[in-house]
Amino acid sequence: MTMGTDSRSGSDPIGQEGRRDEPLLRLVGVSKSYPGVRALDGVDLEIWAGECHAILGQNGAGKSTLVKIMSGIEAPSEGELYFEGARVRFARPVDAQQAGIYTIHQELSLSPALTVAENVYISDLPRNKLGVINWNAVRRNAAAAVRNLGFDIPVDTPVQMLSVAEQQVVEIAKALHHRARVLLLDEPTATLPQPDVDRLFEVVDKLRSEGVAVVFISHRLDEVYRLCDRISVMRDGRRIQTRSVSELAPDAAVRSMVGASQVDFLGQITSGARRRINPQVVARDAPVIVDVRGLSDSHLLRDISLTVKVGEAVAVTGLVGSGQSELGAALFGSRARTAGEISVHTTRRLRARSPGEAIGAGLGMIPEDRKSQGLVLDMTVKANISLASLGSINRFGVRRGGKESDIADEMIRDLGIKVWDAEQVVGTLSGGNQQKVVFAKWIAAGADLLIINEPTRGVDVSAKESIYDGITRYLAEGGSVLLLTSELSEALMADRIHVMQNGRLTESFEHEATNLDHLLGLLR
């Protein structure tokens, strides 16, 4: 594959060392299988010295598995890795690091109680013949490494006292001290304010100019097009395409990430009578059930304002990582907010910022990760359905088993949950049926508003239809829905659609006032 040019400057992106005859890191036919899942399928990829190479894809596309294989955390089931032309096999991360490949994860791997200098030199402190550590050399060289990246951080400072951006710089200085040739940056800007993002990008540009290859994994297209030379798009475990940023327009990148099948389906539902999950048209003067004003958090969300009316389905959509999940957590009280007000039924203001208060006000949450956040996997279907409504099932501290069974049986019947009976352990169900159990839990609890985060992620087509039918039924019975989704087909089914980018709501549309091409053009 021929390396493209730096679209931002017109210069050779290989940097000062000039173009090499072969890529620095090359993957050939790499596949990775787990029981029942093929996470990567025949991936070919080339990373060249001096380039910043973006890996794009939705959740489940295979990006994380690809990073794990390049960094030695996982071994491929099939395929080969080549570093500087020689075939390599990484049995553990230290093998990749010894070859010159370092990963800077979103969750940093520094030792918080140690100083900057100690972290940079943590595995190779210089000692004299008597075994005494030369601390002057440690501090002097660590300070030079940090300054070389454009930062002036006192190297005797414990890492836990630094900002996230400064900690990332220490991680990069540590990697460069160990002669890193390839840096894998996994969502490095997810928790950074904009000034720190700008400084990180300056560091990356400096590394590129010195011949270091940077692999940039991010959901933020504006950052990718600002920083990177080439883009590889992943979908369903496959590398769909690799192009220079000048050859792949942002809307084309989005289409490639979403997939032709969804684009075709969306084209069908937007080219005529589009399906909507709400069987009724909500009156403009319908009462407001939730009113959000100026909501922000300390990391991503910025000045979010929206309303949901009684009986209405409102969607917030954007690429994965735009802030939908964080918004749901902030509304439900499981994520701290630094500003803003949330009112329920106009009379009740959520103050305690806890899930308990949100549940008491009539809110329910169907989380993105149903296994760890929505269910207790080793409990029965019946017990999971009753988790949010124990107050109505218990009497004088004693659980009324008959009522609990009646509720579970009704939910199983109404939602079409495929089980042997209500006593089946929920962890043995399929993903789609597990999602239905989470849904049933909140219907049984009588929630007035359901915050639904990625309701059909990881489920098959038939399960999707069943979940949509459940939402439709819930709305028909007077419930309200805030749908947080990265699937445009789901967002386009709602009464109103908000577009989210980088933690902000940027556009809002009525159901009839937008279409696929319009939304794709906005998601950049």
C-alpha cells in the first residue's frame, strides 16, 4: 500500500527520516476468535514511521481487539505481525514494548504515588557499580524528556498531583525514554478539556516530525481530520478501507463506519413513510415530564438543554463517544454534574444527584452495558424483573412470591421474552432476551420516563424488532422515552431528534424534518 501525503501541509508524512521501503508495523491476515465471537477477521494494516494513523469504527467494530494484538495483550488466532520487516510474536505487553510499541490507554498505567522522574525511569533506574541509584541523572534526564514534549512539569511531583493531560505527557515521556517507535493512543482526549487537547496534538505533531508512528483511536471525527494523515475504518471485525484524510470525506467515513446495510435500510425508511416507534402524535402543548437546563459535567457534557413531553419519544444521536452515554448517566444521577437543573413534572427538581432520587421521581434507566449495570446475571429472570419494584412486592418486610411471579409472567408474555420459565437464570439468556428483561424491570416498576441507552446494541434483527415493539407499547400506555443511540435508524424513529457532537447538542429536528443524508452530513 502506498503511503499518502500529509493533507494538512502537503509534506511527506514520514517526517525527517524520509520514506522507508516498508512500513514500520504491518499486520497480515490478522484474525482473533473468542468462544462464539470472531472479533477480527483477516485484517491487513500498515503503519508507517512518522505518520499519525487513525482507527475509526463503532463499538464492536474490532478497534480494541486490534490494539490489544498490536500491544501484546492478546495473540492473534491467525495471521502475522511484522516490525521493521521482521516477523514478530508478542506473548505479553513487555515483548511489544521491547520491540518499540507502547500503548497509552485512556486509563493511564502510571504509579500515582511515585514522582514524575520515578515513573519515567521505573524499570531501569541507573545505578553505579555499588548499586546506588544516580538520582541526579534520573531527575535531569526525566526533566529533559518532559521538556522535549513541550511541558515544564516539576519531576519531583507525585503523578497523582498532575492533571490528566500532564499524566499523559509523563506516559509518553516514559515510552520515548524506552525508545518507542510506535505509540498507540487509545481515546487520549476522552477526558481532556480543549486547551489540553491542543497541547496533546502539539506533542503528536512533534513525534511525527521525529519519525515516531502514532496510531490514534478516537470517535471524534473533527480531531481525526485535524491531526491524522490516514484513516482506517473498521466494521464488524474487518478493515473496510484505508485512505488519506484528503481522499476520505467525513460523511463518507461515517457511511463506511455505519455500513451499507444500515445506510440502505435508512434510505428506505427516510424515502417515504418512515416508521416511528410512537403510535400517537404528541400535542405541542402536552405537559413536560423532564426539563433539563444547562447541564454540564467536569469532562465532556457542555450546556445541555432539552425537554421530553408526556408520551413523547425524544432521541439524542451522534457517533459513539459524542456524549450520549454520559448524558444518560448524568440525568439518572450516576454521573456527577457541575452545572444545570433537572426538573420532573415541572414541580420536582432532582437535587441529590443519585439514582435513588431519580427512581423515586419516576425515571428508569436501561444502560448500555446490560450485563454489568442492568442485570444480576446469577439471579433468576423473575428476581431481576422485580428488582426495581420491591416496595410493591414486599409487605411488612416479607416478599409476596405470588405477586412477584404474576408480574414476571406478565412481562415475559407481553414482551415475548424467550425463557423456559421465570425461574431461569438470566445469565443463560441471549443478549436480546436479557435486554428485554431490563426493559421489563422498569415497566414493572411503573417508570414514567425511560432513559434508554443503545437499546439494541449486540442483538439480532428479530430481537431489535421485539425491543422496538416493547418501546412502542410503553409509549402507547402513556410512558415517555429518551433514546440515546448511535444508530441513526433508531434516532429517526423518534418524535424529535437531537444531534450530539463532542458533548454538546448541536442541532434539533422534528421527526419529519430530517433524513439520512442530512444526519450523516452533520456527524463529522
